[in-house]
Amino acid sequence: MVRTDDQRARQIAQNLVEMLSSYEEEIIALEQQAPDLAALRRAVGMAIAEACYLISDGAPH
């Protein structure tokens, strides 16, 4: 079975969400001790949100 570009993009986005989610959890814990990590946490959260959008319905049909 040949994978389409859309399927490949969604798979990459899913992998990104899985990878970044664990980092986000660690950053949230560290942020309590180092508030200057807030910008990094927000950036990681935004990347996760964008990937989730692509997975759910953002990919062209």
C-alpha cells in the first residue's frame, strides 16, 4: 500500500505529539522552580496544538 503525502504528514505529526508531550510534562514541572521556562512551555504547547490540528482536520483532503 502506497502512503499518500497526507497520510505521511499525519503520521509525522502524531510522532511529534508523542515526543513533545513527554517534554511538555517535564517543562511544566521545571517551570514551577524556574518561571523563565514559561516561554518554552508555551512554544512546545503551540507546536503540539498545531500538530493535533493537522492530525484531526487540518490536512488538505
